[in-house]
Amino acid sequence: MEIGLYTFGDVGTDPATGRRIDAPERLTNLIEEIELADQVGLDVFGLGEHHRPNYAISAPAVALAAAARTTKHIRLSSAVSVLSSDDPIRVFQQFATLDGLSGGRAELMVGRGSFIESFPLFGYDLDDYNELFEEKLAMLLAINEGEKLNWPGTKFTPAVNGLGVYPRPVNGKLPVWIAVGGTPQSAVRAGVLGLPLALAIIGGAPRRFKPLADLYRQAAEQAGHADTARVSLNVHGFVGEDSQRAADVFFPAQKQVMDQIGRERGWPPQSRAQYDASIGPEGAMFVGSPAQLTDKILGLKNDLGFDRVCIQMAIGIIDHAEMMKAIEVLGTQVAPALRQAG
């Protein structure tokens, strides 16, 4: 089993200290976090694309490229690239360039995004939300297939007649994952296309995603892709040597972020009681000691059959030293236990 981290590069005020963290500081700290994740043996580090004032990462490939030359083994991924509002040719070129810089360690995770700012920013209409993603994903996969692109053009993509798209990935193709928040049609599409599936579990019981994972595998098998079907769980969480301290460190930052999103979407503020319930054995968040995280992940593996777990530990503003300690614990204690268990 693979285990890794992802983040959006949050900026803002530390709820514990009141200290302001700006984008340059967050990006500098982020590179140190990726380097440590590599050193302690984590498998993957993902950066999500956002276009909001509280996130430092609008161009994941650029930030990942900064870490490419100072890391050796860890895979470097978007998490996610909002393909619907981007140019598939440029997305491919950026990550193929990252692939070359990293010696073949780049991955692309594409999705429609959980926020909508990129659509008006780049001149797209939200009424075309689904069609944009379908057309641009098809074009991206065609680019990934070979050096010369023959593309007929669609409503939202231009025709390309036998032109080369460069550079090419080190190993011929980029790994492309599809991120899904809970839509059955999206899971089926990933299976039919033979692409690995990233399940974003932000709320509710993780076991409720079993039908979605099953649907994905059924679609992959029927399309002849059973051998290449893979599932990643992308979750919120935090780990520490002491379970109570891990919970206490993560709560203020996580609450700050979720309450802000709640104000935008009509959710009530999160209480500590709700948080404590969500970090329990059947809750959505993976917070606690190394043994607690290991047991929770392994307890879900039989039901969901996943191959990778990616944890968003850097949600909101958490002290950099605390984050570095958590990364070390995840890599030196949780990851080896998961690998030993298979």
C-alpha cells in the first residue's frame, strides 16, 4: 500500500498563535515538507490547484518543480488540476516537464474542482461544467497516447492536425488519476477509461464509499481494465506520537477552514463534539496516534480495497515544526506498519 500527503498550501492566520503566514513563507515551508516526506519514505506528495486568497498554490506544477531537484524518490502529483478550466496541451506540457526534472516521478490527478473561481477567471461558464471536463479529459488522454496529436476539435477544444506535443514523459506516458467526490457517473467513467480513481472523503463515514469503489471496479472489469484498476483514498487527517495532542493540534486549523467554507455554503460552525466524533473509528477524518491511523486504514482496506492513502494534514495554518514532526511520524511509523500488513 502507498501512503502520501497532499495540501492546497493554505495561507492566513494561525488560529493558535495569531501569526500571519503569507504565500512566500508557506511555499518555502512546503518545499521543506516535501523534502522531508521524501527522506522518510512516503510515496507521493500532491498539490491542489486553487484560485482563492487563502491558498498559495494556483500552479501545482511550478511548486512541484521546485521540489523535483531536491527529492529523489517521492512521486509528485497534482491534487487536483482543474482540467475543466485549463488547456489540456499546456497541462500535459507542464507535467511532462516536471516529469523530466524529477526523473519520471510526475503524476496528474484531474478533476472538476471543489471551488468555482477558475471558471469565471478563465472565461468559462459554469453551465458547461460537465461538458468542459469530458471534452478536455478526452483531449488530455489523446495527448498522452503519443507524440503526434490528431484531434478533431470539440465545442471547447481546438482541432489539432498531426502536430507534436513536447516534451514527452520519461516513461512514455504520464500517470493520470481521476478525482471523484461521490458521483457514480464519474467513478464509472474512470473505470471505463482504465484510469486510477481518487476518492475524496471529506465528510461522512468512509465505508459509505464502498458502493462507489465497487462500481468503479465493475466498470473497469467490463471494459477490460481490471488489471490496472487502482483506488486512492484522499482524506483529512493528522498524526502525532500522542493521540490527544494530535487531535488538539489539528482541530483549530481544521475548524477554521471548514467554518469558512461553511459560511459560504450554509453549513453551521463545527463543534468540538462533532470533530471528536469525526476522528473516531468510523469517522471521516484520520487523526490520532500512529497505531490509531494504522488500525483505521487497515480496518477500511477490506471494504474499500484501496491501494493508496493520501492525507491532507496541512489543512489551514498549522505550525511548521508541528507539521514536520507529523510528517516524520507518518513516514517512519505509520507507512512501515501499513506496508508490513500488505
